[in-house]
Amino acid sequence: MKTLGLILETILEEICTGKKVFTPEAGTQEAMEKFQQIAKAISFADSEELVEQCQFGIEDFSERLTFSKVMVTGGVTEKGQEFLRKRFASRQQKVG
């Protein structure tokens, strides 16, 4: 299982390359559960102002909130770009 930081890094990189819509890979319960990590990472990025303008689709209003789709209508902010630069720099230091 990936950490929140790795998921967040991957998502921000995907947004930088133009991806705007995130959905589960399949219609299965397992895919939906896996997608929740992605949706929560995007929600965190939104709350930390790493991305601009997110819209969240909700599957149902049962015991726990279940996201079915996330659309990033803005892009990665300067703060988000800085997050990626720091992650890349720390990775380079570990390698070098």
C-alpha cells in the first residue's frame, strides 16, 4: 500500500500532465475502496491549497462518505509545484 505522500505525489504529477478526472479503475467494491485513498489524497491536496478547484462526486450517504469521482477543474498551484520540487530533491539526495 502506498503512503499518502506517494499517492499525493503521483496525483499532482498526473494533474501537471493534464489529467483532470479521477475515477475508480473498475466498478467493483475493491476498486471503489482503492479509489478512496486517491480521493482522500486529492481532498488533502485541495485543503492544503496544492491544487485549485476540486469537485467531488459522492457514491452514497451511508455510514461513511464514499467518493465515486473527483474532478480537478483548476491545476496544481505554486505551492503544489513546490511540494513536487521538494519531493524530487529529497529523492535525488537519497540516490546520490
